[in-house]
Amino acid sequence: MKKSELAFNVISVPVDFLMILAAASLAYFLRYRVETLPVLFDLSYSQYLKLILIAIPFLLLLFALNGLYAQKSTHGIWREVLRIAGSVSAGLMIVVVLFFFNRNLFPSRLIILMGWAFAILFVSFGRIILLIVQRELLAHGTGRHRLVVIQGENMSPISREIERNATLGYEIATTLRYSPALRDRIEELHREGRIDELLQADTSLKNEEVLELVSLCENLGIKFNYLPSVLESHLANVEVDMIGNMPVIRLKPTPLDGWGKVVKRLIDILGSLVGLILFSPLFALIATVIRLTSRGPIFFHQRRGSSRHNFEFYKFRSMHADMSEGTAAGDRIRQELEESNSRRGPYVKIKNDPRVTAVGKFLRRSKLDELPQFWHVLRGQMSLVGPRIHMVREVEKFENSLQYKKIFVIKPGATGLAQLNQFANQELDFEDEIKLDLLYIENWSLWLDLYVIAKTFYFLLTRRVNVDY
């Protein structure tokens, strides 16, 4: 960890303390000085403050156990906010348990709930301020991790992203190709100016070549990172079990099993219901605009899914009705456009599609054409988060490939890691998209889903999207 990162982690402790104290104080004054509900148990601020000063160190301990004081500058704010919410909620549960056993310990239920909400908001606000300062320093070169990238013939997308975004916290010292003289070159660079990390982005290297790089990094005290191949991502979930008296090692296709499926489905139902209710006025407005500006149905539908489960998929129509998918003219034009497919692999990406209406271009840029996916999520045909959903003809192109079929073991998602990546990298390679989908499947967690959902809203609200499919 860089010295600047360590300094910000140390500073975040008193900042968190002050933010929690401010949140608790605001909750007290709103309850006892503003709230009109009758006060059954009076509590002076000095008595209240004594309780809070006892509780705050335990809450800070929960923060530490949840990794909030081991943050790197490369971590995003949403991951931190989710950890803050989880830690504060855990603290709230402890208070609720104590409250259950001792009614006189803390007499106000409302002040506990307000303190919980304000603590999440205030601590998150303090962390955002620190992150803004830290990223400003990163933009001017302070605290960046010096990185050596080992890549193949083509420049890796991750290298382009690092060069484009200084706030990721990395500075590429140099980019090298693997050769017998590579070891001496890295040692020389390390002597001239300390190298913090090495990224092995060439997935074609042999095992012995990779092991040589690992050994070199260990000897020089450099952190080793590498991009996994498609097949390596299958080994992410390993568990040890017993069959009779014999231990066995089991490779799980995904941690999304058992109660994980139940929790994910409950979130899907709740999220889709909220989405349908919240955006219902927008549904009516979009339907009206489509009806007034072009002939044809409001919704476009097409068979989508996977080799295991296909269904009729609906979106707001963004093309001229007589040139949409499935029409003679539409299929003819698409076949011509596919010849200029800007993407490698079986998935097709068409730029500047002449079949799209003026309103359709706006709907696609803003992603509003995908709002009907809430209905598919509610019905259980899709999930809020998961791999991208594909046309049947695209699925048929690679359904015989074993390493690609794994992306269909879970439901497709309205958003996901691959979809998020394309906000920043519209030319995302087919292999990279598969890696991201497999990474999600192999490492699913509730927090990952919440992170993807929050990040999706952030991108939609703050970035201009120009992806056409």
C-alpha cells in the first residue's frame, strides 16, 4: 500500500468518528427538539452522548473488520458505500438485540432508525470528500502505483483504460513483450524507479514463463497481477466436502446456489416491482412519443435467451417498423451491416444503424428502450444482474463451445459486469465480455449485485452512452 493510501486510511478513522457523532447528534435533536411525537422516556443530550461515545468505537471496529481501513485508491466509492451500509446495519442489529433484552438501555426506537440512516449518509459523505481529495492528488501524480504491463501483440483494453483514467491510481511505467531478457529489464527499471506492481496481460504465455515472472516479482517485492484466460475462470469456486469417509474437492459452477438463489430472486422481485411502479409515468410518455413519431407497434419483441431457455423478449421499439428485425427489409439490411461488424466473435455490434428512428437513437443512448426488462425480471425470465441476453441466432453460433456455454447456467441480466464495462469501452472484445460474465458467475455475491446496480445508475445519470445494438 502506498504511503498516501495509508495516510488516507489513518485520516478516515477520525473523519468516520466525527461523521457518526454528527449523525447521532442530528438524530437526537430531530427526535427531542423537532419531532412532534410524544416522548415517553426523556433523555438528556449528555446522557445520550455518553452512550454514543461508548458505541462509536465498536462501530469503528466493525468498519475495520469489514476492510474499510484497508482501502486502496483504486477502489470505487460504491464498493465503499456498500461496506459502510453493511457495517452500520450490523451495528444497528446489535443495538436492536440489546434493546430487546434491556428496554431502559435505549428508550427511543425512532432515534435508532434515524441514527442508522444518518450514519450511512454522513460517513459516506465524509468518505466521498476524502476520495475526491485523493483522486485530485492522483490526477497530479501523487500516490499512483507504478505498473509494468506484459502484453502480447495487441494492446490490452485494461492498459487503455489505465492510461485514460488517472483516478484508477496507476501509472504505466512501461509496456513490455515477453523475452529472455525481460527479467534483466524489469530489475533495471526497479532500480531506476521503484516498480509497485506487474500486470501479466498476455494470456498466451506458457506456464513456465508465467512462473518465472511470479518468482521475479516475489524476489523484488513487486505485486503480481494477471488476466485469467477463459478456462482459468472455471477454477474460481473450490470447496472441500466429504463423501462417506473420503474427502473430495468440488468445483462449483457458481456460488449462486441454495439460499443465494432465494435472496437473488427476492431482490429481483422487489427491484422490478419498484422499477415498474417508479417508471410507470415514463412508460406512458415513451409509448406516446413512439406512437406519435412513427408508425407501428410501441414494443419490439424477439426470441432471446440461451440454448437452455428462450422467451419472447420485449423492448420499446427504436427502429422503423418496416425495417425492424424479422421483416424482409430489416433482415436484408442487417445482413449487409453485419459484414462491417465492429466486434470480433459471434456477437454483432452495428454502428450508425440506418433502421433506427430519431426517437430510437435517444432511447438507445439513454437505455430507456430497455425499461420493459423489469417485466421480464418480475416474471423470472431475467434477473436484475447477470450476463447479457443474446439473440437466438447469436447463441447458435457458439452453443457447441463448452467454455462459452457456461454463461447460460444463470439467468441473463438487465445489467452486469460486461454491460458496465461497455459504458467506458464500447469496443469491448468478445473474449473480454465472456471473461467478465464468467467472473460474475464464479464470484457472485449479494454485495456484487448491489454494486453493479448502483454503478449502473451512476453511469446512466452521469455519462453519455453511445452504444447501439
